[in-house]
Amino acid sequence: MLELKNVVKNFGGLQALSGVSVRFAMGEFVGLIGPNGSGKTTLLSCISGLYRPSEGSIQLDGREISRLGPHRIYRCGIGRTFQISKVFARLTVLQNLYIPAMTVAELDRTGMQQRAVEILRALKLDQLAEAPAERLSGGQRKLLEIGMVMMNTPRFLLLDEPFGGVHPVLKNQLEEYLKDLHLSGKSIILVSHEMSSVFRICERLVVLDRGALVTDGPPHEVRADQRVVNAYLGGKHAA
Amino acid sequence: MRRFFLGVLLLLAAALPFIFQGYWLYVAIVGLYYAVLASSWAMLAGQVGIISFAHAAFAAVGAYTSAMLVIYLNFPIPLAMVAGSGAAAVFGLAIGALTLKMRGPYLALTTLAFSEIFRIFLTAEYELTRGSYGLKVPLMLDGNKTWCYYIGLLLLVATVTTLSLVLRSKLGLFLLAMREDEDGAATRGVNTVYYRLCAFVITSACAGLAGGFYAHVIGLVSPRISTISEMGLILAMSVFGGLESLMGSALGALALQSLTEYLRAFEEWRLAIFGGLVLLILKFTPQGLLPRLSELLDTCRQRKSNMLKDEHR
Ligand SMILES: Nc1ncnc2c1ncn2[C@@H]1O[C@H](COP(=O)(O)OP(=O)(O)O)[C@@H](O)[C@H]1O
Ligand SMILES: [Mg+2]
């Protein structure tokens, strides 16, 4: 279980997270939503160790991880993707996949190659295996990032806007892929603006607004919550 | 093509003692010392993105360690040189552990401070180091210049080969990924500080080895090895030949070292001239002179083959 207690993150005078407490159980598929600038990305960055929370604690199965560096947190089984992709542009797609695998050394060389081929096939990137990642479109980079996480066996996947820039046809496939991952036991925290997708595939929604948690519950309840509608300026995004 | 070019270069280098003797051979030997320093510094700056001003100081660590082991403890020279390299690696580990979590400018300043402290220490510890007079050191191979040259060439080839193998290994791939996106690498499990430290230690060891070589071919070690202007020279050589190319920076060192000899008459102005050169290169061909030349060569060849095709039509 991943448990955040009173997590605060300040950037100078700006408070991006103002005391967020939330729990994510193993195997859950949670949507993390909220208007722009509400602190979703910051929350993922605190969990993944890129930012150190200004206050509060983050525990994985009772173990404090908020002081660990990002590589240590990754090795605890928490993988993430980025809203603005961080693929290694000058490396090939395959090399991009090998890097996370090599840091953990779960797999031998052939195992690694097999896993890479499987993942590329699942994400429809197999034609581009040898291409440098800079040749990928924005959407393909998002897919590659998910592939990079899946090279190991993470327990938690933190996905930051994975549908952004992804072609509509691929988007459906990506939804299916994420559902399959969930069925295979992965815990997923999905940040997304795509309300229709979020409501369709998540079993629980957590809503942030201005750095604070507004609601937390099953999608149909959250949809009906007046505070959520307000947070989204009269339900502009609501499905 | 690249292979061929390298082969020719190596043949030329091997034949050099038959062409030049005496003074110019000596110039070439010192050039080899700088080439090892420049190529290892270029790896650090170009591939890892660490601008360290301690590289000359690590060479001094190697030089003094090797010299003192031979003088005071009667070590055989090759063993002493290896120990010198090891000592530089240990210093690299310590300085690296201290500085590699810092961001660019802080790291540069800290390494500069270490370098100066070390130089002052060498000057002040008269009993051990004979201060700024320097220590007289036994020569390797009875001072046979031809053999010294070949040893230097061997060291350079070994350094460049080792460093390119490192760059092609897992460590190299991680370094590349870190250079592309540091946070991206860290969140995929790359322990960025650790791998940067590895690169720092390896290149420090190279500098230490070069220092030991220098000591036993010159026959004298002095704090001058570790001065800021020596460091500036190494930097100029690396930039001249190309920061992103190990071979390039090595050749840059040899070229500038020969140039230095032509510029003997302008002794005081030497660094100013080199500084100007570095500025020009950074302005017009920031990837360095050699990669630029090989690019030009490629385009020439392409034009030629295009012309040939045209003639056939
Ligand atoms: N590195 C940073 N430095 C300063 N301010 C930041 C930084 N990252 C995010 N912020 C600020 O924190 C707030 C939350 O941002 P973010 O977490 O990116 O929101 P979201 O992902 O929900 O759109 C915004 O006001 C943003 O400007
Ligand atoms: Mg965001």
C-alpha cells in the first residue's frame, strides 16, 4: 500500500500541495484528476522522488520513502511516466527500453530482448525499434514511456497524461492495454484530462484542486459531487 | 574509412621516432602526456558534462606518488606508476564524493579550490617534495627517448581504448541517458551520482597514470604540473580537438603541444594565444576541429562521388 500523509510541497512562496493525505491500495486503478495547476504532476513527482516533500510522509508498505532518491524509489517498484515525455531522444527505441531493465538486472540479455519485443508489439511500436526516439511523435513517446516502465515488474504505475497527443485509434488500444495491466495485478494511478477515458476505466477517482484533495470515491459518486463540478468551472470537462 | 584513417594515424605515430629524434621526439613524448590528459578530460566534460578543474592536480597526485614510491621506497617504476594511478583514483573518489552532488558551477569551483590547495601543499611540504624546486626522479628505461615514446604511445592507445570501451558499456549507455535527461534517467533507476562518480574515478586514474609517466620521462616533478595554467592548457587542447571525441581531443593535444614549441618565443603569450584559439573554435566549430575536419572530408567525398555519377550519365 502507498500512503501519503499530509504531503506539502512549496515552490518558493507558492504552495503546490497543501497537505494531501491519500491511500492507494495494491491492485487499484485510480484516476487522479483536477484542473490545470492543481498539483497532480507535483504529487507524482513527490511520490517518485524527483521532488522532496516540504512536509509530510510518503510510505510504501509502511516504509518511509519520501527521503529516498528517485532511482531507489524506482527500485521499490514505483514507475512513472511524464506529462512532457522524458525519453532519451538520441538513443534508439530499443535502447530506451533496455536502460530501465539494465538498472534493475531482473532479466538476462535474451530475457530483456524478448520483453522489449513483446512490449513494442503491444504498444504498436515494433516497426520503430531501431529508430532514434527523437523520430517518434509525441503520442508514440508517451507509449514508449509506458513501455519503459513495463520493462521491469513495477507494482505501482504513475501515469501522467498518457493519452496526451496519442492518436484516437491508439487511444482505445492504450485504454485496453492499461485495463489488461490492471487485471494482471498492477496498481495504476492515472492523471488525465480525458474524462471519458478516466470514467470508463478507473475504479476510483481522487480529485485535486489548488493543491488540496477535494473528493475521493467511486466515479459515479465523484461525478455527482457539486464540489468537483465547481472545481472544473461548471463542469466544462465533465463527461 | 574511419578504420583506415586510424590505421594510418597509428602507423605514422609508430614511425615517428624514425623521422624525428632528439628534441622533437621529446616534444612528442610530452605531447603524449597531454594527449592522455586531454582525452580523459574530454570524456568527463563532453560525455558526462562535468567541468572539473582538478584534472591537472590528479596528474600531479600520480606524478608525486610514483616519484616518491621510487625514491623513498625503491619501488620498480612500472609498479609505482600503477600505484600513482591508483592514488589519483582514490583522490578522485574523495573529491568526487564531495562534489558530484553539486551543480555545474559549484563543482567547478570546488575542484579548482582542491587543485590550488594541493599545489600549495606540494610547495609547502619541503621535506617531502622539495617544494617548488621539485623532486629529481629516476628515469624510466634509462631515459631512452625512443622507448619512452613507445611507452607513451602505448599509454595513450590504452587510455583511448579503455575509455571508448567504457563508453560502449552499460556505464556509457547510462551516461548517455543522463546527458539526454538526468531526471528521466534517475526515475528509471539510474543512480546518477554513482555513475558520475565512476566516470570521475576512471578519468582521474587516467590522469594519475599520465602524471606518473611524465615524472619518469622528464626526470623532475614540481608543483607546476598542478597550476591553473596547466589546467587551462589541457582544457584548450580538449576543446581544440573536440570535446565529444576522445581521439579528437588526443590529437588536439598533440597539435597544440607542437604549436607550443613553435611559440616558444612568445612564452608568456602562449596561453593567451591558446585562449583566443579556444574562443574562435567555440564560436565557429563548437564540436572541435577534428570532427569538423572529418565532416568536411565526408562532404568532399560525397561531392566527388556525385561528380563521378554525373560523368557516367
Ligand atoms: N518546478 C516547479 N517550480 C515552481 N513551481 C512549480 C513547479 N512545478 C509546478 N509548479 C507549480 O505548482 C502548481 C501545480 O503544478 P502541477 O503539479 O504541474 O499541476 P498539474 O499537473 O495539476 O497541472 C502550478 O501552479 C505550477 O506552476
Ligand atoms: Mg500536470
